[in-house]
Amino acid sequence: MTGHLWTIVFALLAALATAAGGVIATLPGRLSRRRLSHMIAFGAGYILAAALVSLMPESIELLHNAPLWIFVGYALAHLFEHTFTSHFHFGEETHHEHVVAPSVGMTALVGLVLHAFFDGVAIASGFLVTTSLGVLVSLAVVLHKLPEGVTIASLMVASGRGRKAARNAASLLAVATLAGAACMGLAGGGFKGIGLAISCGIALYVAATDLMPEFNQHPERRYSVTALVGVLLYFGVHGLMGRLGIH
């Protein structure tokens, strides 16, 4: 398949995973906190490895001032999360009995829309460089999309909105991911370096600042082991693609 077709496939997978998270969060037998924490830990390990081993070196190779754009991505993620999403933590499962202010659901939605948009940018940027990089980056995106959908839907319900509104919020994040991929695809290869660098900064923020604190607060070591499994999966996929000759 061509890079554009791969981008479409993985952008759709990411969007579907986000929407599925929204549905799961509004079902009576939704994910337990323990299972969600394992998903978050696994995704954090994979995303951190992808950001440091693939996204950062590739963006530096393509762009002489890549470190500046990586910082821009990190700063954007921090700015939007702490400006528009006060008291919000990525991956937090907010239960109905823990009612939050109505504004929290909407501010969290604004911050996560930006994040979801650049997830799409990351998918398209990766495939504009090489197929192998695109697959590695796309898996990092897809792995944290289900918890992201669960998060926004849970917050919307907890802030007093109904199940339909919660699922619509998750769907909006899904659309934002598709929009990011489409915009980067239309922009073309001239912007792939900037897209990769900004995506790297956002990925570092999501993995190290958002996801890891979510499971580090638990005294059990099993979540750290799960994060290590995520790292090992990254290197396993990387090695497998090398053996298959996918570049």
C-alpha cells in the first residue's frame, strides 16, 4: 500500500478506538480502574519509546531546528491542558458519584481536541517519511485512543451531561484525529519535519507527564512491568519490520 492508504487505515483505526472508548465509558459494565491503568501503563511505555527512539531522531534528521519544534509541541500540550483543562488528568476514570463542575467536561474536550488533531498529524507525518516509521508512530497513537475515549466520555457524564453527549464528545475527538491526518496529508512532505517534531513533543508530554503519573501513584509494581512490556513491544515491532524489509 502507498503511504496515503496506510495513513487512512491507521487514522480510521485511531478514530474507531476513540469512539469505542466513548461507548465503553457509558456502558454499565465499563472498564475497571485496574484494567484501564494497565492499558495506560502499556501505552505510556510504547509511546515513550516511539518518541525517543523514532520520532526524535527522524525529526532531527529532517529539520535542523527540530529541538525547537519538539519544545513547541511539548509546550502546546502543557498550555492547552493547563489552560483549558484545569484539574484534568489524562486517563482518569471519573465515576458518576464524583461529580465535577459542568465546565470541566467542556474544557477537557477543548484540550483533547488539540491533542487528537496532532495525533492525526503524527500518523500522516510518519508515513510521509517511511512506512516503518508510520507504523511505529501509528501504533503509539492507536494504543492510547481507547483510554482517551473513556476519559472524555466519563468526564462529560460526571459533569452532568447525558450518555449521548458523552459519546458525541468521543466522536468529536475521533473526527479531530482524522482532520489532523487529512491536513498533514494535504500539506505534503514539505511540512513532515515540523509535523514529526511537534508530534514528538506532544508524545513526550502525553507519555511522561500525563500517562506515567496515572499508574505511578499505585504502590503495585505490576503497572511498571506493564509499561516495560509496552517498551518491549515497540522494539519487537521495530525488529519485525526490519526483518520483513519494511522501510
